[in-house]
Amino acid sequence: MKNLTLRNIVKVCRGVYHGPEEALDREVDSIITDSRKAEAGALFVAIVGERVDAHKFIPDVMAKGALASVSERELKGADFPYIQVESSLQAVKDIAEFYLEQLQIPVVGITGSVGKTSTKEVIASVLKEKYRTLKTQGNFNNELGLPLTVFRLRDEDEIAVLEMGISDFGEMTRLAKIAKPQTCVITNIGTCHLENLGDRDGVLKAKTEIFQYLRPDGHIVLNGDDDKLSTVAGYKGIRPVFFGLDQNRDVYADEIVNRGLKGVSCRIHLGGNAFSVLVPMPGIHMVYNALAAAAVGRIYGLTTEEIKKGIESLEAISGRFKMIETDSLLIVDDCYNANPMSMKASLDVLHDGAGRRVAILGDMGELGENEIALHREVGAHAAACGIDACVCVGGLARHMAEAAREADPEFPVFYEETRESLLENLGRYIQKGDTVLVKASHFMKFEEVVKALEEM
């Protein structure tokens, strides 16, 4: 890993080195926090988690050939190199910031309340048409996940597409300090994490902290149809590029045709050029994601043909509106996470499914003092959006079910208190030929519901 010698790591971490002098100028081959990924030449950073203190794995990792470890404690009697630091988590962030600076490649930083992951996927799909592109995998978008994503970069990578997720003020500033994005993309300002951020104005303030480490020659790409983002005039002389469905936006779409669960087609206007494209994932929100990707593609010199090809070659990822077709069902696996905005968008897409259209919806987390009202809002929408049935699961989802019944007493809505009781009774709600949406916040572990549906 470029310039990541133990000597430089000690300096960056402001740590104390214990070990032989001759090891200091060796570069590490990888940086890990998971002892199961131990390999020769690795640097193992021992982090104290909620359930496990990784310091106990240091001897095993070193026995497997790791070059050194990072520890918050003095390891008396250690016969291997290690770096003692005050905070292992801070050390991870400091090393990642240093390493990214060594590589000197553009970084596209993506944040927003809804659609970060799908927007990241489309942008990466577009940029890979011209550049060797590394993107965030899974939910590696927080203060530990972002550095671990950075550590996957190698000299041959030409651009990084990094998702940046937060739940409180100050977090984005710390993430931006690591990433120092060349391009900042914000998808929208919604009602996520209100228990910490208060209201949508608080969300806007927290998300726009990303600009604090925007490179001087950088770019800002914003959803101009979002009432909060449209108020952003710029940052230190950098004028935003706005995308949306309004033809006054810098990048806009028209001729939008819903192709059901096969996706959505549209015509994208990009400067003086326009092209038709099929976004191969359903929902009007995917048009916005494609517009963001088109804007970023233009910034980095891609042709309209390359942008079109990148959008149309997009592949769904597990838990993010992934279509799973079995002998008896079409399952829409959207169970990675949920908030009111994404719940309603997914319900609208389900409306276009074939057969009976059934939504299995679970609790949404981190909504603050308005959590009951926001669950009720989703329930009312489920009853009104034209689907055939809804199963609500979880303590908070009870309010979702109640609101659905109140909105339309004829609408078939069912309630299960827990995921376990749902799994026991799943056969009561699902019929052969159904299209089934599965969606909840990640802590509900609805991937187990998806697995059970696949086996029906």
C-alpha cells in the first residue's frame, strides 16, 4: 500500500512503536480490523467493540503472518511489532486520510437521506465505462466503514465512489476530512435520524458538512427538485450543478415512461445533448439517480454514449430493490433499510407488479419523537397506493397497520408482532403468483423473510 510504511503509520497515528527498528520501513500489504481476514503483511487494528474486544486476537493474527498490530494498550512481553495509540478507531481514520492523500485520485462523495446506495451504484456503473473505479460495498459508509473502503484502494484504481452515511451532527465533517471529495453529491433531504438532527433543516445542515473538505477545484451535484437542496447557492465560489425533472435544471429528464418492474425509461438532457435510456431498476427515484450519475459522468469527461451504457448496465444488489424470481413468486428484496420516504417510493413501485401485490413492511428506526406519526403516514399510503394487501410487522408497525385500516376499512391489512411470528404464519398471507415487497429497517433482519419466501 503506497507509502504505508510502519514509520509513516506511527507518525500519522501519533503512536508509540514497539518492535525492531528494521521493520519500520516495510510497507503493509493490507489493513484489517477483522481478525478472520488475517494474512501475511497485514496491519491488524484492534478495536474495542460493543461485544468483542479485538485485542485478544492480536497474538493469533500475528501468528498468521501479520506485519504488525495497532493496540490501545501496552502489550507486555510482545515479540512482534506493534503501534500503541490512544484510540484505535481514530488511528484507522488517520491512516485512511493519509493513504488517500498518497493515491491522489478523484473522490466522489455521496450522501443524502434516501438513495445513497442506489445513486452510488449508478454513478460507479457510469464511471467504470472510462475509469478503474472502486466503490463502497455494503453498508461500509460510517466512521469505520469509510476507512475500510479506502484501504481497498490500490495504485491502479483511478477514481473512488464513496458513500457517506451519518446520524448526528459532526459525523459528516469527520468523514469528509478523510475523503476530501473532488465531487459532492447529495440525493435529497428527508426525515432520517430525526432523533438526533431534529428536523429537515437539521438534516440539511448535517449533510452539507460534506462541503467543508471539498477540494478547491471540486464540484457540487444536488437534487434541484428537493426544496431544501434547491436553497444551496454554492460553497466558496463553487456553484452547484442541479439535476431534476424541471427543464430549468442543469441536467434534467423528460419523456419518462414507467416500464413496471423492468425499470423506467426517460430522455436525459445534458448540456446541449440529449439521449434516451432505460434505467433497469423500477421507480421514478431511479430517474433521479441516473440524472446524478449523468451529471457526474459529464464532470469526468464521459461521452453521452458511455453514460448511457453505464446506466443501462446497472445491476441490482441484495437488499436494494433486487428482483428474485422463484417458481411461485416475484420477491422484491428491499430489506436493507427503510425510512418513510423510501417506504412510500417502494410501495408506489410495487403497484406496477403483476398478480397480487403484497407488501411486508417492518419497523423503521431512528425517527425521533415523530416516529408514530411517520409510521402512520406510511400505513395510510399503503392503503391508498393501489396494492392488494399489506402485512405490518413489529411494535412500531402496529401504528402503520392501524392507519391503513382507518384510511380504507376494505383494504386487507394484517399485523404480526414479531419477525418470528410472521415467519410462522407466512403461508397465510402469500399466494402463488404474488409479487411481494419486503422492506424494513436493517435491525428487523428481514433478510430472513426473503429467505423464507424463496423457499416457499
